[in-house]
Amino acid sequence: MKILLTTLMLICSNVFMTFAWYGHLSTLKGKFWLIAVFASWGVAFFEYMIMVPANRLGSEVMTLPQLKILQEAIALSVFVPFAIFFAKEHISWNYLWGALCIAGAVFFIFNDHSATAKTQQLPTPATVQKVETETTEQVTEKEIDNERFRN
């Protein structure tokens, strides 16, 4: 569920990102560049309001490389319709080849079992607390035994 929600949030943030980065090329083409900068910053604010929580949520269930490659795949998926319908660009076969390369990257990053194994081997705070508690209890029992032996 967290992966799905993260993906949906990243799609939404990428729509804002794409318009912030490229929307001014069509809508503000004749304006002073600083106007485009401030307009883009205004749009990018909404991108960050969605993207930051999405990455925080996604980091609970995915590794950093997985989040990044998911972001890149979504960026291309959002950019192509933007380029066709908003910017009136003509799509070439290179878009397909680029998409296949990113799909390959998605496959390899999400099938990296060594990264998953490393994540699973890290102790959780609860495990660390349990080990510390057991160690403290063992030390206390040894101290009690030493006191009994002395008396």
C-alpha cells in the first residue's frame, strides 16, 4: 500500500515538476526570464509539497536507489504526454529506446537482492533495546552471584 501511495504521489509531483521545468517555454516564451523563474518556483513549491512526503513514505518500504529509479521512470512517463499534448513535440523512436533503458534500470534496481538483504540484516531499535536489556540482566545476575560468593 505504501508503494502504491508513494507512486501516486510521485506522479502528481512530477506533473508539477514538468510544468515548472518546461511549461514556461511555451507560456512565457516572450517574457523576461526572471518572470519565468518566479513562476516556475511557484509551481515547484507544490511539487515539493507532494514529493517530500512521498519520498519519506517511500523510504519506509524502498531503498534509496529504488526510490530514485522509480522517480526517473515516472518522470519519463509524465514527460512524454506533456511533450506531445502541451509542447506539441513530435515523438521519435528514441523515446521508446530511452524508455526501454529506464525499464531495464527499474528491473535491475528492484531485483537487487543484495540491497534487500542488507536492509533486512540491519537491527531495528527494538532489537537493539532487547539485546541491551538482556545484557544488563546478565551483568546484574553475575554481580549478584559474585556478592553471594564473597559472603
